[in-house]
Amino acid sequence: MIAVPGSEDMVLKNSASLSGHCRLCLVMNGYSGSRARRLAAEANVDTSIRLRTVPGFPVRHGTAVTVLLDHAEEDFVLLDADCFVRDPKVLELPGFEPDEYLAAPDHDHFFNVNRVTGERFPRTHFLVFNVKLVREVMARHRINAEKYARAPRRLVRALASMGYGNHNFPRSHLRHFDTLLLLMAMARYDGLRPRWIAAGASQIVHWKHHATALASLGGRASLGSDEPELD
């Protein structure tokens, strides 16, 4: 779970809800040493990492994810601080098939559909990485998990063969390759695919999308009777 300044309430509530269900590592991005130590002490985590940044100025999300992918010793789950797992089974690392480079929930809050190709691209709220395969894609195409404003020239032809490029970015409503999206597109080019985890709102909830959906219906967001309301 990556924490940035301002996310502390979500971090504490989420880490408490995950206690006993997984080995939770808190990655603190944009914190001073003293503030990071306080948060790590308050949060219910097994381990913690502080990225060396200027306090109050976190590095980009893609940079933080790249660091984790570069240094991870095993497959891992990337979890947003405001993404709450209600069913611990969702946290179990899948036995990946040889062509599966990551896994994501099969729920429309957790992917975007490209308007042109109809292909689904996972969002970064909850991702399970097959670290070995992801690293191979990164090395093969000399890319990482960062945001790319435009397609690197050397990849233009490969992307165009799938219908993507500067005319059609994977996330259609954006005019750039957002965090991890260039890597995902090139993984597809390499014949790899995501695994879609059968998980609905009763099993996993991304707070931002859940609250937005309920607000559109005139309701108030809650995580359920066994979780505190988030004000």
C-alpha cells in the first residue's frame, strides 16, 4: 500500500481492516523520516519503506511502482489506500498461467474500456503482479511503469498493429499513456494477458468510485455494517 501525504486516515482504516489477512508493506512516498516513523507505528503493517523524497513532494505514482517492480523479491499486490478488500480470498496470490502478467478484479470500477478496440485495461487500484513477466516486458521494450506523454518512436509500429498510439491511447479519455498503460499495451503485444479475478462490490470496494456511484443515486457511501463510515 502506497501512502502519500493526506492519505493517512484511509491508510490507518485500511491497514486495520487487513490485519491478519496478509503481509502488508506500507510504502511512504513524500514523508520526512520522523513523520514516516509515526505513520508506520500507528498503522497495522508488517513492514514499511520510506522513499527518499523531499518531504511533502511525493514522486509520481509510476515512479513508485517502478521502484517496487525493480526491487520486489516475489509477486505482490498493489493496493490503493482507499481500496478496501472485504473478502480476504481476493488477496490470495493466483497461480499465474505462463501468459498472465498480472491480475485485476473483473469489475467495472477496476478497468477502463478502450472505445476503439473494446479492450479492457486494468486500473491501478488493485493489481497483482507476476513480477518475472512484468520485468521481462520492461527490459525487452526498455520501458517502465511511468506515465508517457507520447509513444516512444521505437514502439510506434508495434502499438499501431494493435490499434494504439498517439491517436488512440489505451485509456481513451486521456491524451497520454497513464501509469502502467504503455507497459500493459506492450505486454499485450508480447502475447501476454491479464487474469480477471471474479470479485464484485461485496468483495472489494474502491472508495472513490463507490462514493461517486452512490452520490449519483442520492445515497451516502458506506463500506458496510462491519466497517466504519468514511467521512
